[in-house]
Amino acid sequence: PFLLPVSVLIGLLIYGFTPTYAAGISIVAVIMSSWLTPNRMGIKAIFDALALGAKNMVMTAVLLCSVGLVVNVIATAGIGNTFSLMITNWSGNSLLIAIILVGLASLVLGMGLPVTAAYIVLGTLSAPALYNLIVDGQIIQMFISGATSEEAKAILMLAIPDKIALLDQPLSPEAAQELLKLIPPDLTGTLREISLSPEAATFALLSAHMIIFWLSQDSNVTPPVCLAAFTGAAIAGTPPMATGLRSWKIAKGLYIIPLLFAYTPLLGGSWPEIFTIFIFALGGLYAFTCALQGYMENPVGLPIRLLLLVLTVALLMPTTLAVQGAALGCLVLVLIFNVKKSGGSV
């Protein structure tokens, strides 16, 4: 029953209903779904929930008003476009370096801002740059495969007429990158628009924002302002700042997920592709966490930790299915050995 309100919300948004209407119907779905459980909501519980929602809404509204001022200043002063150009220039058109730069910015913002504010600021500043780099990567893949569309060739005929013959054959990654660099900036935007289908462009934009949103989660566990860690410290009765530092270390696996958004079809792929990526990513995150903490189901030594790091790279990098399958099998063997080492059963 607890999935019913979420399903209703997602379904209404997919079918084009406004967020306000979808949220209102979802609230009704929450009440109705509670009637399918032993903990049914009565009149008092409904009004208590509405009152609590109103209190939380006030805090969120104040936060969004404050962030809105920042966003308007950024838009009016043109800082967003300038920052996007800075990211593109500093990264040397490398998507990986751009993600690292955005991650560093989120780390700094996370020290003083909650997740929502950090995401809005970072999204306003860096989403265009990440989107362009993701689309450029897909254009480079188009050049490499030699499957350039006629519309794209028409643009390239204006931009680089002396290189147009190269597009009828597959190119090396280096040659494709050099070819993209030769295109003037004013025509690059047009090439991005016509080279991707509307669906592919939507998923590229969604990937850019999901990268930023995921990196913004760092603010939950980054001292001195780490609300999630402080809440956990209050529950566990541990020192807040020490808990924040420990959580910041443990949560470093969150930096891996943005790389999956950027370099794999995790968002826009077919169901078999998404499921395959999910399985290997789950194994890679488990191996990375165990290597970082020195503990699987039982403590592990330095050689096993180094092996786990190698398996992490093999599982998470977009290599062949055979390599990733072998790495996953090796991880399972290491896990079995670790469990049996202490006399446990698998």
C-alpha cells in the first residue's frame, strides 16, 4: 500500500497533470492507502498530518524564497552563462573533469547549504555546461560510428566544408574530438539540436540535472552543516561533529553514481540495459564500500582491500560484459571466502 501514493503521483505527472493537482490527488491516495493497513488514518490523524505538512511547507517556502533571490541575481548578472563557460574551459571539454569540478563546488556549498538550496544554485550555474558536454559526447560517438545524419552533414558543410568527406567513414575517437573542436561555437549549438532526437535530448538534460542533484546530496553529510548526520548522531547518542566526519567518509560512494549517469544509459536505456547496469553497479558499490572500510561480512586485510578496489573499477567502468561478469564472479568468491573464514555459512 505504501507504493500507491508514489505510483499515483508519478502516473499523474506522466499523463501531463500539473504538479499541484498531482500532489493533491496523491495526498488523498496516502489517506486511502492507510485504510488498506492496520494503521488506518482517522479524522484526527488526517488533520495532524495536514498541520505538520503546513509547518514543513513554511520552512521550505522560506528556503525557496531565499534561493530565488540568488537565482534571480545569477540570471540577471549573467553569472550562470559565465560559470558554464568557465567549467567548459577549465575541463578542457572533458566530461569527467567537469563532473569533478561540479563535485568540488557541491562540497563547498554543502558545508553551508541544505540539499535543495545547493542543488538549485549548482543547477543554475553548471547544468548547461554538463548538458553540452554530454551531448558533445554523443555527437563524438556519432562521428566514430560514421552514422552522421544528413541534417548534421548540412550544418557541417557550412562549418568545415573541407572535412565533410571524413564523415562518410568511421573515425577514431581522437579524430572525432578534433573534428568537433573545428566547428565554430555558433554552429555547435545548432548541431547539438539537430543531432539528437527529442527523447535523447531530454535524457541528456535529465542526466545533467541528476548528476548535480546527486552531488548535492553531499550537503547531508558534509560538516559543519550535515543535517542527516546530526539527526543520526542524536538518535545514536554520539558526538555530532565526529558523526558528521565519519558519515562524510562513509558516503564517498555517492560520487560513483553521477559517473553512471554520465557514461552509461542508466536513465535512457532499455530495461535489459538498465538492469545489467544496476547489477554491476550494486556489486561495484559494495566492493568500494568494503575496500574503504576494510570490512565485508568480516574484517579484510590490505591485499583483499586492494583487490576490491580493482574489482570496483572493473565493475563500474563501461567495459565489456565478459570483463564485468568475471569481476562480479570474483567478488562473489571473495565474499564466500570472507564468510567461511569466520566459520559462517553462505
